[in-house]
Amino acid sequence: LVFGSETKGLPESALKDCSGEALGGGTIRIPMVETYVRCLNLSVSVGVALYEAARQLNYEQLQYQPDLPEEAQGLFPAEDIYG
């Protein structure tokens, strides 16, 4: 994974390199609502990307289901509601 600067993103040469199949075949942008948010900082962007990569790879620790008291059972979704 390659991340650009918070203010300018990746340089054109890096974007061109990333579009080739040999180096991954494309780029991905994190969708954002334009209202009230100027930008995501780099550390938050890395966290979003790593979580999504782990989710897509079915990382076993993301499947952990804690033993909750009966009154809390419905508070946490058991399936991927965003997938």
C-alpha cells in the first residue's frame, strides 16, 4: 500500500506507476462527505485501508464474537452490514 501526502496526495508519476498491472493495477480513494470534513489525516487513512484489507482477507481476529450478557446481545451486529 502506498499513501500520498495529506495535502497533495500522490505525485503524478506515482499515480502512473500504480496504474500498471505490475505494481497493483490501480488506485483507490477513500470516499468522504464533503460537508464539514477538510481531509483525513494520514494515520486515519492508513487505519481505514488496513482494516478494509484485513476484512477482505477474512482476518480471523475480526471474526471474534465476545460472550455478551443476554441484554447486550442485540447491540452489536453479528454480520458484515457494509459488505
